Amino acid sequence: MPVNFFADWPADTASESFQDLLCVPGLRIERIVSHGQASPPGFWYDQDWDEWVLVLRGEAVLRLEGEAAPRTLAPGDHCWLPRACRHRVERTAPDGPTIWLAVHHKAAPGCGA
């Protein structure tokens, strides 16, 4: 039975929602739903795996360490975040959900090597 990517949004908008769609050794695909969330002040993601993100709905602003300006992602925009690329979410749309598709490659947590 097919499962719709845009169905079953979490009712709680106070926190981000992370749902694994596929998890096999070396690869994890997840749906992220944000409602105005951002990385905590001073926090940077510094991952041991590659990540590709695609915004399907809403908007997000990503900051990658070493870049002069943040990247604004609108629906259809995507970004490659190689392993050890320090990055943070500056903001997501405050007036509706921001829906992300994230693909984690190699040693993605929870999926084995």
C-alpha cells in the first residue's frame, strides 16, 4: 500500500518532527517537519556522514561555516552537506510547516555501516 509523503503531519508544532522513511546500511532517508524552529544559538551540526537536503514546502535558511552569507532554501531548492561540513539552521518558516527530505549517506546513525 502506498504511503503519502505529505500525509500524517505531527500535531505538535512546538518541536521538529523527524521520521525515517527508509533506513538500510549506509543510507537513511527521512522526512523533517519544522514549524519556525532553528538551531540553538552557537550550535553547529558537525556530522560524520554526508547529507543532502531538499525543501519541499516552506522555507529555510542554512548557514555553512566559512561562507559569507547564509543560503535561503525555497521549495525545490536543495543543498549538499558533506561529512564534517559545519552547518546550522538559522530559521524556518514561522507561518506554516517547512517540509524537508533529508538523505544521509554512509555511517548514518541508526542504520549500521
